[in-house]
Amino acid sequence: MKDTGIYGLLAEFENVNDAITAARSTYAAGYRKIDAYSPFPVEELSEAIGFHKNGVALICLIGGLLGCTGAFILQWWINTISYPINIGGRPFNSWPSFIIVTFEMTILFSGLSAVFGMLALNGLPMPYHPVFNVPRFEFASKDRFFLIIFSTDKNYDPARTRQFLERLNPISVAEVPA
Amino acid sequence: MAKPTEVEVGEQKAPVIQPGHTFASLNEKIGGIVLKRPIKGGWILGMFICFVILQWFLLAVCWLFYKGVGVWGVNIPVGWGFAIVNFVWWIGIGHAGTLISAILLLLRQQWRNSINRFAEAMTLFAVACAGMFPIFHLGRPWLFYWLFPYPNTMTYWPNFRSPLVWDVFAVTTYLTISLVFWFVGLIPDFASMRDQTDNKLIRFIYGSLAMGWRNSVRHWSRYETAYLLLGGLATPLVLSVHTVVSFDFSVGIVPGWHTTIFPPYFVAGAIYSGFAMVLVLAIPIRKFYGIEDLITMRHIENSAMVMLATGWIVAYGYAFEAFMNWYGGDPYESFLRWNRLHGPYAWTYYLLLFTNLVVPQVLWFKKIRNNTVLLFFVSLDVLVGMWLERFVIVIVSLTRDFVNSSFGQYYPTQWDWAIFIGTLGFFSACMFLFMRLLPAVSISELKTLLPQAEVKVKHEETEVHQ
């Protein structure tokens, strides 16, 4: 890492196809610490920067399994050990009537794990991020696409990386102060 | 540029978005409703009326809490009264929002993208209204937390064999999941609003809600996975919620309740009334806020067709109920049939058949589906009809069950009406606030429908294998 006081170089693109092409070229040129920004989800763009898998589904599965087993064990424990009541001679562990609460808790836990897992993996909430220092970055939520090469990338060089980005047909290239 | 989006190619349907929009114009238009549009007289008048009703509601609730449920018309034999009728009605209305946001998401019905936001808001407010009724009905509402399994000094636990406890879990899960689904959908739009405004305070508020969302594609990738998973989870959830609500009845042995058709029939009825509410809200909203290019006739017509279809499922439910009353040969069920048709509440049953089965048949005609004024009134009619359906199920069955000596009548009091109408005020006040405070249409999801969002660079061209 070269300590330049700079977080990275941010290139702005007019449309989604330019951004994808640029991201692929950047990845092909050996840059790995890169990120892209788009006003709506573009699967090809995250693929282009080499981001293929995310852990949200796994977290959701784990949450769901926990909710499912937890809810069933709780009901089983309550009805057989902690507070057994004989209702019409039915077995204490009358599991068919526990299915519904088990199901609802599976949904609740997996849903909440998916959401909080997504936020945690994304590092949100994050009140400050250097990329917001670039005034034009506010268009990332409107109609522009951005590509950033972080200064921590091993191939990063202030002059050469800027030249490289400028060849990719951007509207503008800006330094992001750290 | 003015090319229609792919969804309607081949058929002459109204487009999902009127052509001519750009990414920026969507931000301007949807964000502008909140950020730039001045508050007009119509909004103030509407909000004022709802606010007055809301105060009336609060007064009624205070009186109820002070005096107890005796201020209502509930008494033996009718212990359930308006509270349960309204609970089932409201929670049913909520179901259309989840259907639009989750089931249509999984079915890749792209037209959902412009109506899902306010339909989800509708769900949330409707479930909030629904959730209040069982709590009001508890008698000692401040002890509502006894319904949850928590370790306590009384060493007691809830009875997990009871449908009423299942209901607590189903409804709280539904409320929670609807809330996070809605909020997750809003995060990128909060970021758009944050970037769009120059006002520091507004920027701070939306910025806080966006939690630092910066549109990174890594974030989007996880976001999309989470959103899709929520859709996949909310789909069985929404079907389960009204199923569990129907168990409150069908697990009991009261004539007219103890039937196996209840779960599907309740779910269909829920979606029926929910789409009616979607139309009742969408028709004025798109007109007054000038978003007819985003919520197009396509949405209106599709919703009308869903209403017609679910209306027929409900009709099937009525027919089968009647058939089983006869075919089952149970004298109490046969009496129930007679009582519905000729008893003291017969007028509610005939009115129900008229509003729910007869009137909505006008939706077969394309002309009426495209006439927003008529459609608005047909939807109101369906809402009334579905309320009557729950009235017939709860009240008519309870007033005359098994033994003649326990027959009785039910008379709602002014406090029953005050609380019912009060929740309508609460619901409408929430919708009025929602329209002014949050983007009523999903900005980022609509962008994916624009022709400019189409990815033309093929994947294999430049793919690099590590």
C-alpha cells in the first residue's frame, strides 16, 4: 500500500454498458480492489468487478434453522417438561399443533437474518464514507455509474491508474480524498 | 428512446411505464412529490378529516380502557362482536400488499414495481389496525404480553395447542416481516432522496434512514439476494397468516365455522378485499399526484382482474359452504343455512351476496375495468361485501348455535362503531402522511424497467478467468 492520502480514483460513466465494459477492462488489467456504483441493481456489473457470491443466503438458512429448531424445542419443553397439562387425554408432545408456531418462527428468524445479515455484510449503517467527498457522487443514486480503484490496490499508481481510467471512456475522473 | 419496455411487446396492453422517462426524470418525479410539491388544500382537508376521526378513535379507546369491553355490544352468546370482524377484515386487506410485493416478485410480474411500495405501506397500516382489535378485545389489554412465551413468576406458559396463540405468532411475524420488507425496499430510495435535496435537515433525516447506502454493486448484490429471499419467505407467510386466522374459527365447533374450506376461502377473500383497497387507494393517488404515467391503466386493469378472479374463488367458497351444510346432514349446519337465509340477520347475507358476487361481475367488461370512477365504486362495494362476510361468519353463527335457550341478538354500540370507523381514520391518516413523507413508488425498481437499463454488452466477451 502506498500512503498517498488518497482513497482511490473514481471514474464516472454515462450509461450502464460503458460502466460494465470499463469494469471488465479494469478487472482484466489486474486491478482487484475495485468497486462500482449504480443507481439500480445490475448483476453484470457486480460480476464484472469479480464479485460473484454473497453470504446472505447462507445466513438466512442458518437463521431459519435456528428459528425452526428453537421454536419447536421451546414448545416441546414447555408442554412436556415445564408445564405439562392433560387436555382431553392428548399426548403432552402433541407435535402437530406445534407446527404452526414453528413455521412462523422459521419465517421470522430467516427473514430477519437475511435483512440484518445483508446490512452487516454491507457494513451498514455507515455514517461516513470517503466516496461521498466527491461532489459528483450524488448522481450515483440518480442516473450515473461509477467505478473506483482503491489506492490500496497493489497495481495502484496515481498517474498510471488515472491514465488507465481515462482511456475507458468516462465522463470524468476524480480523486477521492481519504 | 420512446420504446416500450419489453413486458408488453406483442400485446396491445397499456405500458407499465409511459415511454419517455429517464433515470433522472423518475427521481425528479417521485422524489419531487415529497421534496418539492407544496402541500395543497386537498391534502390538508383530507388529513384534517382523518385527524378528527383519529381523535374520536382515541377517545373511544380511552373510554374502552377505562370502562372495559362492556361498552361494546358484546355479550353472551356473541362474545366476539365487531372486534373480531374488524380484525379479520383489516388483516385481509393487508394481504394484497404482500401478494403484490412478494408473490408477484417471485413470478417476475414487472408491473408490480410501481405499485408495490404503497401497497406494502397499505399492508403495514392495515395490519397495525388489525393488530389493535384483539388487544382491545382482551379486556385487560395492558397484559397483552402474557400471550408471549416468556419466563415469568407465575410459572405459566401460553397454550400452544390454541389457535388464538398461533394467531399471535402469525400476526406478529407478519407485521415484522412486512415492516422489514418495506424498509429494505426503501433504503436505496432514502439514499436517492438524500442526494436529491439541498435542505440540510431533510438530508440528515433521509441520510440517517438510508444508513449510508452508497449504491455499491456489492451492496446491491447482497441486497437483491436478501430482497428475493424475503419475497420467498413472505409468500408462504401471507398464505399462512389468513389460514391461521381461519383456524380461529374452523378449529371451533360452532356451526358455520367448523369447515375445511375455511383456509383457502379466507385467503382468497383476503386478496379479494386487499385488491379492492389497492384500487380504492391507487385511483385517487395516481390522479391527485399526477403519477398516471407510473401507475398506468395496466396496473388498474390487472388489479381489477385479480379482484374478479379471487371474487370467483370466494363465490366457490360460498357455494361449497352451502352445499356442505346440506350434504353433511348435520341438523345444526342445516339450521345455520336456514338462519342465514331467513333469520333475523338474513339481510346481511343477501347484501353480502349482492355486493360480493353480483356487483363485481361488471368487471368482466373491459370498459368498466378502464373506467376508474366506476372501478373505484366497485372496489368500495367489495370492501363493504367482505366486511359483511366476516359479520355473517362471526355474528350470525354465534347468535344461534346449538341450544335455543342460548340464542340471542347482537347490537353494536356507538363505541363499536367509533372504534371501527376510528381505525379507518387511523389508516387513512397514515396513508396521507406516507404520501408526503416517503417516495410512494419505488425509484430504483422502476429504473430497472426503463429501456436505458438494458444491458447490451454480452457476458462472455471480456470475461477473465482468474
